[in-house]
Amino acid sequence: MSAMGACIVANPYNGLEEWFEPDKEVIIIHSAEEAIDRYQHLLKHDAERKAIGAAARERVLKEHTFRHRARDLVRIIRSYI
């Protein structure tokens, strides 16, 4: 979804803050109430929502494509050869 420029609202999970910058490239929520508040805010602020989605897309294309994962995999395999 991030690759499509969608603004992602997500629960916290390991690694998320390493992959995307909170409040700039992803919205991290910790409760249902917070999710409702953030969704309502984002629905009223199109420019902010679109900017977060665009920043996430830029990060995906810069750091998280299949080519990046393939390079990582090759690097790992080479370290064992």
C-alpha cells in the first residue's frame, strides 16, 4: 500500500520505525480511540494525508523494492560461502 502512496495507519510492530519514519511516512496508533482520532484528522486534512503517503512511497522506492531485498539476500548468502 505504501508503494502506491497510501497513508498507512498501523499498530506498532517490530521494525516498523526502522522502515518508516513515524508521523512522516506512517501513522502509528496504540488504541482504537487513537485510531479514530487520527482517521478523522487525516480525512479532514487532505494535504497532510497525501504528503504522508507520498513520503512513504518515496521511501519504498528508495529502500524497499524487490531489488533491495534481493541484494540483501545475496549479501547474506555470500557471507556464508
